[in-house]
Amino acid sequence: MTAFFLRGLGIALPQTVLHSDEVDAAAGRPRGWLAGRTGVASRPVCTDETQEGLGAEAAQRALEQAGLAPDAIDLLLFCGAVGRQPIPATAPLIARTLGMADGQVAAFDVNATCLGFLVGLDVASLMLAAGRARRALVVAAEIASRALPWQSEPETAALFGDGAAAAILEAGAGPASGTIRAVQFETWPSGYDLCELASGGTRFSLSKEPQAFAAGSQFKMDAKALFRLSAEHYPAFVDRLLAKAGWRREEVDLVIPHQASRLALQHLVRRCGFAAERVVDIVDRSGNQVSASIPIAWHHAREQGLIRQGARLLMLGTSAGVSFGGMAIEA
């Protein structure tokens, strides 16, 4: 078990909201066509906002909630699935945007796509417990709308939204303490090709393969194959996580899942045995905000008063790769 003190949790959303009915009208489809197929009626999307700006805004709100200045942080992890650019990492830019001084902070990226925030939370809590840092800032910021296939795969594109979240952790106990009872991550590499953004790394050369590079700059997903893989293996994964935590399903007060899709949330309720009223569901107005999805849902639950002291929380998600991840936290 790893204890931590949650000093602050903040989010930042773009000002623009894209409604599915607007996309239907532009494409000449009947009103409600896209929302009916995806379960997403609207999602926040960036226009003039930058990724580092969103991330820093969420971090600043977390700092304000904690009553801390940026110079109180000595570890900064950026957990977005797609950073500002391949090199350098995005974390140092977030630090610079927050006005952190040279040499003040260790800043680096942790990438586990949609599970990035959970992995970042795990890494930060372990470093705090080991005495490697005093206070950690974990930031997840996504602009998924930059690479969506609206023309070729509108039902895939319509699943996603933009946004950012940030959490500040401190070692030990406090008035907003939490204890990580169990963590479980498992990868099914057979599904590596099912969800990808192929360009921007070493796979394609822009000079030698310009067409392949251009095609790879749009997100692609085999939703049916991903769902089949998850349907087959995810319930047993949840069983293993609960067993590690020593919890029964009925003892879980709140499930905070990655808002992957309406279908994924329905599957979580139906196949994994959780009551719908105990599952945080904001996908209809948020879309899939990738690594920012789980902490934004967490923030929503806190703002709505859904988390009491001592509550048993289960954070669950999947990611490209394909990986399953979960964290059992006693609030």
C-alpha cells in the first residue's frame, strides 16, 4: 500500500464546444445521427488553445486549490498520449509555462496513452514514497481533435474531446489523504495495431514516404476488434485487481472509468458487474479525452460530492497497445 496526500486537483477545458448535431448538419445527415451512434452529444475542442497552455491552466488550478506556488513542486510528470512534439518532452515546457526556475524541478514525460494519468499517478506516488521527491505535479493534457478522421471515419472521430487535468501529490497523510490499495497494469501486445497514430516517430520518413507519412498523421482505430479483445479479457482483469485490493464488487463505492465510449461504459456495467449508479459517466458531454479522461471524471465526482472520506474508489481504463489498467484507492 502507498499513502499519499492529494493537495489539489484541477482541470482546464477549451472554450469551444462542438455539438454532434452541428457535424450532422454540415454533413447533410439527420439530426441525432452521430450522437445516436457514438453516445457523445458534444465535446470540448481546442481552437486557439495550446496543449501547454491547457496543461498549465489545469496545474495552476490544482496549485491554487493546494495553496501552493509553482516553486513548491520538485517533480513534474506530463502524461499526455501525444505531446506537443516528439522532442523534447512536453513536461519541461509545462514547467516553463508555469514559471518554474531552472534546476527547480525534475520534469519528464510518461506515456501510456489513455492510461497515462494512472501510470503517472503510480510513478509519482512511488517516487514520493521512496523519498525521491517532496511534491509531485501530474499533468495530462490532450488535443485529440488535431488528428481525427472526420471525413473517412466520422463515428471514430466523434468519440474524442480535448481537455487537461492536473493533480498535486505529497507523501504522507493529510486532510485529503488517499491510500493506493492496489495497482494492476496488463498488456495484450497482440492488439498493438488496433489503435494507432502512425506518423511523427521513426516509422515513416517524411522525405522518402510522404504519402504514408500524411496518411499516418490521422488517428485510426479498429473499434470492433478492440471491443472484442476487451470483452473477452477485461472482466477477469477487474477480478484480479479487486482480489489484489481485497475488495468485493459490492464494497466499491465509486468506479471512475476512462470515458472511452458509451459502449465501453455499458460494457463495464453489464459485464464487469458494477451498478450503473456507482459508475461516473460524463462521456455524452466530454467525449474520450484520452489521458485526461480519468482525472476529469475524478474531478467531476469530487465537485458533485460523490466521494466521501474513506470511500473505496476504483479507477479503470484501457489504452492503445493494448493495455488494461486500474487503481484501487481508499479516499
